[in-house]
Amino acid sequence: MSVRLWAILLLLLPLLAFAQEPVPDPFKPQPVDLAKPAPVLEEVVARLVKAKAFEANFLLTRYPKDGSRPQKIRGRLVFDNNLGLLWQVQEPARENLWLSVSGLYRLTSQGPELIGPDPGILPLLQDLASARLDKLSQSASLTFGESKEEWELTAKSSNGPAYELFSSVKVRGNRAVIFWIQIERKEGEILSLRLYNLQRFPESMDKARFFFIQRRVLDSLLSH
């Protein structure tokens, strides 16, 4: 897998979350009715649109398609509707990645290094983070189901550049709190994302708060 593709896959879904492993439970999903969404879905949307930025610690588990041992990646992510997504990997190796309207960058001690252009991922992230169901439905089929206190929203790929990378995305939560995200790649690999210590922000961040990393990198980014 190319560095660029793997980096983009890591950055796909920075959604608000409280981490715990999902428990098997039938959700009986139904197609999302944009004109009259389910009350719980309306509650989720209302909560998501209030935040312009958020940050959290994460645990990403990668399940290879060949059934080999899962790989775990830990770190911190920050998402801002204006500045993009910052993905700070801490284990197994330290790496800082930044996805913005100008492209995907690796942030090193010497400053940002361009990996490649954004193939349409950031607009998708912005739609997901703001729960813009009308826009999401233009490039994916959406289903929503409830079971007891939990719910599950599924987006199956339809069209658009972002959906060339995966076949489906499942988001599971408890009322208005999302606690688990699963991404299924088209060739069979599965990514499971859990987040901890979530902080929401009603306004966009300034660059100094967003790029809370090495001083030299921060100085380089603030000069742009």
C-alpha cells in the first residue's frame, strides 16, 4: 500500500466519539429519510453541528484481509472545519500527518512535506463532522437503525473520489455520542477506530492550538 493511500485511510473519519468496543446487536437498519429522519438521528445531527472543532486520543485497529494479526496504532487527532485534520501517531512510530484543502502533508522537524493532493477526502470529512446528511446521500446510500439505547448509521459507497477507497462505513453510538467507527476497504481490509478524552469546541481553533507540535514545525506553519 502506498504511503499516500495509507495516510489518507488513516485520516478518513474524524468523528466525535467515546471509546468502547461495540457489542453485537441487531439494529434492523432502514434507509434514511432525509425529509423525516428518525428522532435519535435528529438528535445526533443537532449535537454534531454545534461543534466547529474537536480533538481526542485514538486507537486504530487494522484487520488485514488475509486474516493475519491485527495491527494497532495509537495517537491523537484534531479536526477543525477550517484548518483540516491533524493526525498525530504516537505508537508504534511517531508521525504527524495533516490533511488540508491544499493537500496531504507529513510534518517533520524541518517543516511540512507535501505527500500529494487531497483526492476529495476533506469535503467528505467536513460533511461527516457536520452531519450534512443531504450531501452525504449524494455519494452514498445511508441506512440507520436503533436497538435499545444504541444506534448505527451505515454509509455504503456509491460515487465520488472518497468512495473509491472504501466500500462501507459504520458509525455506532449511544444517543448523541458516537463511540465506534468501522471502515471497510474495497479489497477487504477493515479499520476500527475508537477515540478517548474527547474535547469539543464551538468555534474554530487558531493555528497555534491546532498545530500543538514541535516548535520548528509550528513556526513554519504559522508563517503561511
